[in-house]
Amino acid sequence: MQTIFVQFKCRPGAAYRVADRLVEEIEEISEVYSTSGHYDLIAKFYLDPERDIGHFVTERLQVLDGVSDTFTTVAFKAFGRG
Amino acid sequence: MQTIFVQFKCRPGAAYRVADRLVEEIEEISEVYSTSGHYDLIAKFYLDPERDIGHFVTERLQVLDGVSDTFTTVAFKAFGRG
Amino acid sequence: MQTIFVQFKCRPGAAYRVADRLVEEIEEISEVYSTSGHYDLIAKFYLDPERDIGHFVTERLQVLDGVSDTFTTVAFKAFGRG
Amino acid sequence: MQTIFVQFKCRPGAAYRVADRLVEEIEEISEVYSTSGHYDLIAKFYLDPERDIGHFVTERLQVLDGVSDTFTTVAFKAFGRG
Amino acid sequence: MQTIFVQFKCRPGAAYRVADRLVEEIEEISEVYSTSGHYDLIAKFYLDPERDIGHFVTERLQVLDGVSDTFTTVAFKAFGRG
Amino acid sequence: MQTIFVQFKCRPGAAYRVADRLVEEIEEISEVYSTSGHYDLIAKFYLDPERDIGHFVTERLQVLDGVSDTFTTVAFKAFGRG
Amino acid sequence: MQTIFVQFKCRPGAAYRVADRLVEEIEEISEVYSTSGHYDLIAKFYLDPERDIGHFVTERLQVLDGVSDTFTTVAFKAFGRG
Amino acid sequence: MQTIFVQFKCRPGAAYRVADRLVEEIEEISEVYSTSGHYDLIAKFYLDPERDIGHFVTERLQVLDGVSDTFTTVAFKAFGRG
Amino acid sequence: MQTIFVQFKCRPGAAYRVADRLVEEIEEISEVYSTSGHYDLIAKFYLDPERDIGHFVTERLQVLDGVSDTFTTVAFKAFGRG
Amino acid sequence: MQTIFVQFKCRPGAAYRVADRLVEEIEEISEVYSTSGHYDLIAKFYLDPERDIGHFVTERLQVLDGVSDTFTTVAFKAFGRG
């Protein structure tokens, strides 16, 4: 699986509506939080290995009503206690 | 209690109207100041321990007329003379 | 529980040693990933509700050998399918 | 009284020692918190009206061992319920 | 007296009209210059000691037609040859 | 295959020595250029699908003598004329 | 040949349409990828030695529907195993 | 003579039209180039010693159709082989 | 006369010593203030029309003990009530 | 010919020595100025068409004593009155 973090800046007052729609409509979502700082939300998604991350972010996430900007961070490796 | 600082950038000329409404309508407010620098206002809020800070900021504060951007800083610990 | 994300910038070549020590020594860790972009690592931690986040970050994480900078983001609410 | 907020970036692992010294040695302090984001601490100080803020920040605060940078925000007006 | 510097970013082509109005309408002004760099103008104002700087900037300066952004710097102390 | 772009900031005068070593020692390299702007070099690497990108960047690239900073961009999809 | 990298920020949801048009209409293109980070796309172009890069970027690329910003990096030299 | 460099950010697709008008209409121009990086154009102007640079930039250059932002750098001294 | 503003970032605790030396040793100085924000000091200087500003800043000001960075803004025109 | 602008940040007090050496030792130089703003110097160079710009900047310019950082902008086209 591929793991990505996407941070969302939303239009004023729209962040929770965006978070609700992420949970309802995007099945690849693992978790979504409202956060401190510049961005309103951070979400983690698991995608199939051959899935196109760019298509997912620009065609599935950026088009949600209320989203004004996104920032994508790819997680390369999960360290664990083994 | 949870303590947060929220800085507000307002539309030109709207900062004091925003400050007045914060004082009148947001009972969780502890203090609000107009400030030097990039932001127009800084406010401190005390929220109940189980209160959702993100919901408070995006649904109660960002929707006030005249607010164009917010930046949220969480205060973790109050140091004191004990 | 309190949830925080901490991003780490490490000295050149030190990021994986830092990640290993996070997993071995910091029991509050939930997950840690190496990432794209400016920072080398992102980690998520769960802390007890009364735990002091600032103390945890500055006294437990920043002091790990190889860490040159940290950025802390507090997660306010976990949205879920309920 | 004059009210200022000063944010502190400290050397890794030094933030709480700085906070303790602020409380112990700087009597003008009103409150100090560890925080999320880029800076480690935010503190509020009340100074006498004729007090020189710049002297206070550069000669009293910047010289504390462990402080690597400061950012000063002046609070102009405290809005209140009157 | 309180001394502040305010930098102005104006809409394209509007900077000199803003400067003229500052001189004509804002009696607290000491000097205003067009400048190099990102901002179009820098102005210095002297305000009475009890005057509210934030109110002055947001209600008197930001509302001038052609102003798109302001940045306020407070001058704490004037060093002199004594 | 996974495709990544890595930008390198090098110590003054060291960029070409770093570029030469990238070509000689890093077989996953596809191309490396000296560039305009803030960074000195941009390089593209192809990694096996199961290869850990973070490990590659921090343990293989950041440790090259003369490298002072890196910025990693992951390429998700190669568009083509098909 | 001259080699340039151009990064594209697109309007929300428009990045893949822009990528498709780059491939279909811009014959100087060598490759285009969707990417992590702030920009949506990175593309590499080969231009004839006497070709005007600025004209190409502003008159051929910036005018594509959906493009909101571009950043151009010139590649000076391709290092190779020769 | 006074020497200044002005960098121009133009609306998408407008940079060459702006450059042409600079050459045709602004006789103080010495040279103008399209460039790599964030800005689209850099131009150098020679102004009479008593000429007001700020007026020139805001009233003559910023008002050209297609200009969205300018950044002015003043050249203090020309070093030469003498 | 030429008018310039120079902002100074000083080493921690050195700002007032720098300000004192500016007043004592730099006769071109008009005024110097300690300030809010990122920089510690702002100073205004009047130079003879044929004076080389760059030489003045780098050879006279940057070399003062305790100065770590400077930022120079040229004032083009003083607007006045005439 | 290829035209590039290189901006130089120098160690405090070293900018004029760097400028002198640029004029004396770098024959490709066309002009060099001390400037306002963040950088100390801007220089323009003309290079033969087949000359490697990256090599020139990193091996000839960055190694001059006193240079702490450089930023390279490529000039694509010189607009002219024809």
C-alpha cells in the first residue's frame, strides 16, 4: 500500500463540511483531523500500490466543494517495532 | 481547560468590528488585542477539556464577517510561580 | 487521548537513526514515516489527556541525537464513520 | 501598562529551562506557555508605560541561556466587555 | 509620544494617490516615502501616548482607497546623542 | 518503477563534485543537471517499486560530501502520448 | 538543445486536463509528472538552441486553460557517465 | 544617473506584451529580459539624478496593462575596470 | 540628499550596543529605534547625493560588532504638505 | 551569447571586496552593482553559447572568498527597439 498525508486549506467556515465529505465519500481515507497552524485539516490515505496518487489528489480531493488548497506529503516507510 | 491563541487577518478596515463581535458573541474568549505585524488581532480562548478546538475555530470564528484568515496556536502548559 | 504530529528535520544522514530511536525509546509513538518534501520524518504520538505536550516535544524528542528542528501540529478531532 | 507577546525559539531541549527562568527571574511576566508550531514558547509581559520595550527584550530576554531567536508583537488595545 | 512605522502595499498605480491622501488627511503623519522593495510606501506617525495604535491603523489607514495591505512596526525607543 | 526528483543545495564550490559522485556512485540515477535558482542541482532517480525512498535519500544521497540540504519531490505518474 | 523544467500550479481539479494538453499540444515536451508538494505538475522540455525560452513559457504554457502559476528552472548541464 | 532593476510578475500569457510596451513607451529603459524563476521579466532603467523613482515605478510601470506585481531594486554603484 | 532605512538583526543581547555605536560613530544617522517584529533596530540615514549607499552599508554598518544581518530600503521621495 | 544575473549575499563587510574581485578576475562580467534589499550585489555576465553556466557559477563565483550565497537568474531574451 501507498501512504500519503494531505493537508487542506478550506474556505472560511468550510473545513468541517469538507472533513465530513472526506469520511463519507473517500473510502481510501484512514483518518482525518482538524489541526493547529496554517492548514485546517490533515488526512491520511492508503492507496493500492499501482494507484496514481496525483490523479487521486487532483481529481478526487481538490474538487470537493470548500477546498481552496492542498499539500501532499508521501510517506515512504513506516518504521515499526518489528 | 484548553488554552489557544488565534491570530486574525481581517479585511481592510474590519478588524475592530471583528474584535467587538468576538467579545460580544464568543463567551470562551479570555482577551483580544489589536497588534503590530502581519495579523490585525490576537485572541486567547479557554475551552472545556473535551471541547473540539477545530470546530470552534472553523465554525465559530472563521465565519465572523470580516475575517479573511486565521492562525491557531495551541498553548500546552502554563508555567507559573507555583 | 491527545494526538499530535511532529515533523523532524535531521542532520544529513541521521534521519533513519532518529526514526529507529523514536520507535525504540518513545512508547507514546503510534507511527513514524520518512517523507517527501522539506522534513525528513513525520511521526504521530498519542499522549494521555493530562500530559504536557510541550514538555514531551522539547524534553523527549528534541534532545534525540541527530534532530536539528521540529514542527508540532496538534490534531483536534478525529473524524470517523462512526 | 504596555502589553507585549514575545515568542521564543530555543536551542533543542532548552525550552523548559528558558520558561522556568522567565518565571523565576522576569517579574514583568504575566504568563508563559509552551506552544505548537515553529516557536517553542509564547509569553506575555506587562511593562510600565514609560518602560523601553526594546531594551527589555534585547537586554533581559534575549540574553537568557538557551534562547536562539525572539519575535516581539505589541498588543495595542485590550477589547473587553466593559 | 508613540512612534510607529507603517508600510503600505497599494493596488497597481495607486501608491502616490495614497501618499497624497496620507499627507492631506492624516495629521498624525510625520513623513511618508515611496520605497524600493516589496512595499510601495513607508510612513512614520506620532501618536499621543494614550492613543490606540490598532484603531488608528485599521480604521484610519487601511480604509484609504487604494490600500491593499499594511504592516505595522512599533518603534520602542529613539536613541540619540543626548 | 518509482520516480523521484531530488534538488541539492551544496556547500559553495562543491556542486560539481557532488554531481560527479552522483553519476559515479549512485546507479539508480537517471539524469542530473546543474540549475538556475536557489538549488545547485536537480537529479532524477528510478527506484525499484519496493525500494524505500526515504532510506535512499537520507542514507545514500545526504551523506555525500558537500551536500548541505536536499528536497525530495515524488513523481506520481508519467503522462505520455501512449 | 536547451533543457528546462517547468512546475505548474493549476486551479483545483484541473491538473490532469493540463497534463493531457501538454502532451497533446506541446511537441517540445519530453515528460510530465504529477507530483507531491506545492505544485501539481513538473514537466521537462527540450528546446532548440536558438529558441526563446521566455516566449515558450509565457505564450505557449501559461495560456493553457487551468494553469494558475508557473515556475521555470533552467538545466545548465547534463552530467553523464559519458 | 540613477540605475534601477524592476522585476515584473504578469498575468498569465501577458509578459511579452508587457515587454514590448516597455520598449516602445518607456524611454528610460536600458534593457528588458524574460527570465527564469518566479518573475517573468527583469528590466533595467536609467533615470535622471533628480528623477523620482517611486513615481516612475508606480505611475509609469505598474499601470501597464498585464502587470500584476513589481519588485524594485536600486543599484547603488557600478563597479568597473576603470 | 539620499534617504535610506536600514533594519538590523543583531546577535542576541547586542542590539543596544549596536544602537549606541550607530549614534556615536555614524554621523550620517538621523534616527535609530528599537522595534517590534523580526528585526531589532531600524535606522534612517541621510547621505550626500553622490555618496555610494552600498559602500556605506557594507563597509560602515555591517562591520559593527554585533550586527548579524541588514536589510536596506531606499526612500525615493518625501511627500509633504508643501 | 548567454546572459545571466547572479545575486550575491556576502559575509558582513565583504561585499565590496567581492565586487572588486569579480571585476578583476572574472572576464565574463558585464556589470556589477551593490544593491538595496536582501542581497548585497547583482552582477550580469555574458557567456559563450556553449559555456556551462552551472560550472561557471559554482566553480568560479561561489568560491570567491567572502561569498556566502548566490542566486542565479537566466535571461532568455533581450527585447529591443530593433
